[in-house]
Amino acid sequence: FILSTLYTYTWDVFMDWGLGRPKSKYFLLRDKLVWQEHRWFYYYCIISNFFFRFFWAITITPFTVIVDMQPEMLNLIAASIEIIRRFTWAILRVENEHLNNCGKFRAVNFIPL
């Protein structure tokens, strides 16, 4: 499961989000960003997605070894973290698709009146 999780994490960052470009205008991001003044959000998403993807592994291990918590509470926390991860994934995925559509002239940023 470790290789699968690393693969899906890498796919998220490079393919779905279009980030992880070392030679871009913004280090490890991409040249065009919707929220240029809030670049910290992109770095937060890259880092948190890595940790949040592995958090579910805690739910399949013996609970007494990892944390002293009720299994139901741990499942609630894991589910909440997964909701946050998917929300940030969706924001960056839609942004990347929008930028790609506008960049390849399948859509336009501005419609003159």
C-alpha cells in the first residue's frame, strides 16, 4: 500500500494539479497561478496531501499500539481529514483544468462585451 499511496500522491501533484515544476517561475509550482499572492496555499496542499494520504494507514493498524483512542473517534478523525484532503484536491484540480483550458484556447479568461 505504500507504493500505491506514493504513486497516487505523485499523480495528484504532477498530473492533476500541474505542480512540482522545479524550473517554473515559482519554485515547485507552475508559472501561472490563480492565487499568486497566496503561494503558501499551494505549498500547504502539497505537504498536507502527502501526510493526509498516509493517515488512513493508522485506521488499519491495531489501535492500542498507535494511539490510546476509541476506534470510532479515530475513524471520525480519519474521515474528517479525508474530506479536507479531497476538498483541497478539488480546488487545485479545477484551477489547473481552468488554466489549461484557457491556455489552449478551449475557453477564455475574458469575454468582451
